[in-house]
Amino acid sequence: MITQLSTGTEVRPLKAAIIGSGPSGFYAAEGLLKRDGLNVEVDMFEYLPTPFGLVRAGVAPDHQSIKSISNIYERIAQLDNFNFWGNVEFGRDINIEELEARYDLVIFALGAQSDRALCIPGENLQGCHSATAFVGWYNGHPDYRDYPVDFSGKRAVIIGMGNVATDIARILALSPAEMAQTDLPDYAVEALLNSQIEEIEIVARRGPLQAAFTPVGVRKFTMLEQAVACVNPAELQLEAASQALLEQTQDKRLLNNLAFLNKISAHRQDSKKRCIRFLFRRSPVEIIGSGGQVQGIKLAKNELFEDALGNLKLSLSEACETHPASLVFNSIGYQVEPVAGVQLDPGRGVIANREGRLIDLETDTIIPRRYVVGWAKRGANGVIGTNKKDSLATLAHLFEDLDQYSMPAAERPLAENTAQWLTGKGVRFVRFEEWQRIDAVELSQGDRQGKPREKITSVQQMMEILTSKELL
């Protein structure tokens, strides 16, 4: 029972460190701070000066209604005993040994920061881009603001058909008026306004019923001002196993996706508009180049079949198509980058864990007081709201574990202690109220330009704002 614990009381609050400030991290913080009968102090560490993770740096700039979910995280940040420490990088400024010495438990909410490789020839050619880099570029992420993208060619091919892939396609197709309603950074707007892209192909390995996008991810495709989305009706023909699945499914996402594809199958290419074409049952086998630059991509046609267990499988046929292209985007999924002091599960591309408890892969045993939430726990799947259920599931196990912990007495209030610790290490941390100053500047600059916000895309510029005596 919580009332019997030596930790989690007013005399001895439970001290928790959360690494990462995306949705899963904020939901974990909320679950801890609102736990009845448990007194908790939470320190959230983020390597950028800005919070909110993929809500800020991953959600497409034309999905402003989805970005508004950050208002919920703003309210969580105002809860008693919550402390945000931005501009503090795990592995550089702080490490796992220091955290375990200072906190009762550590929760990793790092997300999945790198792309799964295509593992085909030509992947390193200029013009072949990862979804991580391109999404970071058009979202004004400081790590990617100077990322080089050349839009002088006529065709772009996107490998993958999840929400990120459809976001990329849509951003490539926005009209000037549509861009003005987004928070695309100025440099991205300028580059996209001068884009020569005429055709955008989105390629899936499997059939239309297995497409990974959600209805929200494609709802704007039929409303684009200067682009038309289409699919050849032949692409939508179903194998026997897929037809059987369709006849028995109650999955609204699947049914809505198929309804969307059937709707755009009636669309015809318009020479005055960009064409966004959906292609199924194709796998990339080689990116073709000349002079180090992408010139096209070779796609093998796939055959889908049902195995002895009734599972839908695919095999590459010998038939191939070569599609001219100047840009190829890899959007087949994400994985966690190596983290100092943390073991990764190489097969799943996540932090090694069992239902949110970190495990030692060598001994297959649980590592006490270490937890993980979000994409770093389950892989890159689900929508933003999925993270709340996921974080609460991890916290349920955390609460089960609390009575096993024996903690030393707390020395002083956590916020005071953490500030002194980081200052002593020479870290210029950013508090939440300082982020709010940056936020106010971005909103003000956006308002002057008639857009939702104009992002500050340089960490140096952010820090200069914080040292300025005036709010620009």
C-alpha cells in the first residue's frame, strides 16, 4: 500500500527523472503527479531548449489542430513539483550513473530518432533522404535547418505508406496559399515555392488493406489546391486472403482507408496540377544514380500469398519497374538511436524492455528503477493519443514496484538541488518559463506574417532571446 511506503510522502517525496519531453514523457509526468496518495517530484530533461517532441518537430505544419494538443502539456507543466530542464542532453551533460544516484527512478521517453535503412544499393546517393531529416527540415528542427534538399527535378518517390509518408507527399504538394496557413519556417517556404516537382509517388510493399496511414493522415488530399491524388483502380484489386479480411473486418481505420482509395481511383491526372500517385505491391531493390545523384529507383513487383498459418506474406517477383526520380524519401519506419548506458533491442529497434521495465539482455532480468514509455518502448506506431495509454501502462508496473525500493532521505527540494547540480556542471539549462518567452516571440513573429508562428530554428538564437532584456 502506498501509505506504508517510506518514499512518496511529504517528508520524503518520490524523485523521478524523465528523459525526453514529447507526449509520452508528459503523460508519464501527469500520471506520477496526479497519483492519489503519492507525493512526487518530477524533473524532465530535454536536449533542445523547446519541449513537446514530435508535436513540435514531427506533426506536419499544415496540421495545426493536432499541434494544439500541446496546450494539454502546457497545463501538465504547471502542476506542482514539475520541473522542465531544457538544453540538457542525456549522454553529454548528464548520464545514467548520475541520474540513478540522484533519483529514485528514471523514465526514458526518448522517442525513435533515426530511420530504418532500406538496405539497397544506391541508398547513399545525393537526393536519397531519410524521413527523419526531411521532416526535421520542414518543421524547423535546429538539427536539420541547414539540411540540403534539391527540388529542381520533376519526380519524388516516397518509400512507405504510413502517416509520415503521406505528410511528406502533402508538404511537397502545398500551394502558396496553403503554406501561408502553416508554421513552415521561412527557408522551407522559399524552397518549396521554387520546387519543380510535378509527380509524387507513394510506394507500399503490400496491398491497400495493409496501408499504414490513418484517415486523418489523408483527409486533406482531396482538398489540395494545386495537386490531385490518384490511384489506378487495378492497384486496388484484392487477393483472396485480403478479400476475406475485408468481408469480416470491423476495423474502421481499414474501411475508411479503402473508401479514400476508392474515391481517388476516380481522379484523373490534371496537367495543371501536381500528381500524387499511390502504388501498391512494390519493393525498392535499387536506387539508380549518375554522378553521385539520384536518377531513378528500381521497384520489384510483389506477390502476396497466404501461408500455412493463414498469414499474408509477400515474395518479390522477377518483374521490375524503373521509375525516373530525382528525390527518394525513405519512410519505412523509425528506431531508437544508441543511448549511452542503455541497452537496445536490435530486433525491435527499441530500448530493451518488458512491458516498460528495462531489462538486461544478457541475463534477461529486469533492471530496477528504470522504465521506458512511448516509441522507445513499443516502436514507432500509433497516434499521439496512443502515448497516454502506453505511458499509464508503464506506470502501472512502476507503482507495483514501489514497495520494493529502499531510498535514502532527501537532502533538499528537487528543483533547487537540480539547478545547483547543472550549474556546477556548466550547463546553461532552460526552464519552462524561459521556453514560454521563446514561444511568445515565435507567435508574435508569426502573427506579423499572418501565419500561426515563425519558429526560431537556431539554438543560438533561442539563447540570445533569453539573454535579451526585451521581448521582441
